Amino acid sequence: MYFLVAGLSVNKLVNGEEAVIFEYILFVISGLLLVVGIINYFRNRKKIKQSEIHIGDYKLKYEK
């Protein structure tokens, strides 16, 4: 979110063609971080679900 906001505000701070280049760079970084975050979320969700299964098995063995 920081890079997205920074990309939007660079154009207001700096006049010229350099601002457009930095704007696009910050938008790309923002998009890449969003994609990496989504991938990381699904990867960790899968690991947590697998861990819950293992914890449940130990709990059942302990209760018997």
C-alpha cells in the first residue's frame, strides 16, 4: 500500500518525465508485493491446515 500511495503522489511532488518513470516503478513494486503476499497467504494457509490435522491426531491419542 505504501508503494501504491507513493506512486500516486510522486507526480504531484516532481514535475517532468522522471516522475512518470518513478510512478510506474512504484506501481510495479506495489503489484509485485501484492502478488507475493497472495501467494504467501495461500502457502501458509495450507501449512496451517496440515498442522491442525497433526495436532488433532496427538490430541486424540492423548485422550485415549
